[in-house]
Amino acid sequence: MTALLEARGIRKVYAGGDGRPLEILRGVDLDVHRGELIAVVGASGAGKSTLLHLLGALDRPSAGDVWLEGSRYADLGPPGLAELRNRKLGFVFQFHHLLREFSALENVMMPLLIGGVAVREAQSRAEEKLSAVGLAGRMAHRPAELSGGEQQRCAVARALVHDPSLVLADEPSGNLDHASSERLHELLFRLAREYETAVVIVTHNRQLAGRADRILWLEDGRLTVVRSVDAIP
């Protein structure tokens, strides 16, 4: 099966506080297939968020290449990368990053409007995704009027509104209580199956990782496959 996303030989090096190079990723290889949900686990500071930023074209690797549906990131300039992020990638972060002055509906419409979609179509698609995440009755509410779990579900709807090929989620339930976390996890799995969207989740939540199609452990700048949640160090 042809991979939706391919990463080969990904390295990321930063300048350390003493001026010496600090290698965060040391030649990461990764294939992600359509409809697959992958959990990336590892100690704090291992480079999990750095990896997501590289897979999401939010940063460039020091070496190596990433392809999404055949498009090589290194061949795309800033406009091409911006279009790829807007059309093919969805992002869910630990903090929802909703615009507080806009309603839930307006927040979810925003990526489509930025991409040039007509207002009526953008509204229809945003309403569909908000209904899919259980917020049909909360569309007119602003973020401050939503619970933490509802805010994250709104962020998921925003990530899915343009039908991306790949969703990247960085500790999406890290700030939620147990019940809200469980609802969000169930939502992510259901939507991955229904929309056949690939999902890569960075998480410390072992229960969430245990439900993933694959668990990958990031340590010393390299990814290794973990066969079960019990084998996570």
C-alpha cells in the first residue's frame, strides 16, 4: 500500500545554549497510511512536538525529506507550503487556539474562508463538522461560553472542516478532565474511521496510545515500534 505520508532520514539540529549543536531528531523514518491512527509517545523533551511540526510543514528539517500525497515539502516554497497546510493538513493542539471574539461556527469556517471558499459553502461545511463533533446546539457560542471539552471538540471540527488527508494532534486532551478526555479520544477514533483521515497523535495518555493502530516510541532522536501499551518504557 502506498503511504499517504512518507518521512525519510529526518534530522533536526538546534543551536544549544552553549552554542554547540543539539540534535533532537537523528534520522527518523515514518510511513503513515490513510485511515491509520498512530500514537507517538516518549519522555518530555524527546522531540515529539518537533516531529509533528516537521510532518505538518510548520518547520523544515535540518536533513531528510517529507512527502505528502507525493508532494515533497522541500520542493515547495512558502506559498506552496501554506496551501498544503490549508488544504491537506489539520492541526489540533493542547490549547485549542480558538479566536475568542468569534463564535464556534465562525472559528470553524475560518480555514475555508482563508482558502477562498464562498461564505455559504463554508458555513454549510462548518455546520456539518460541528454537528459531527456533537456541537450542533452550540454553534453560536463563543469560546468563553464553551466548556474545555467543547472547545477542543470545536478545534477538532476546525481541523477537519477542509477534509484534510492527515490530522496532527499534539496532546489534544492534555488540559481536559478524565471524562472530557475520553469523549475527545472516542471522537478522534470515530472520525478517523468515518472520514478515512490519517491521524498522528502525540500523547502521554497510555489508554489513548493503547487504542492506536500503531504505537511509536521516540527516544534519543529515533522512532521505534512498541508492540503494546504494556511495552511502553
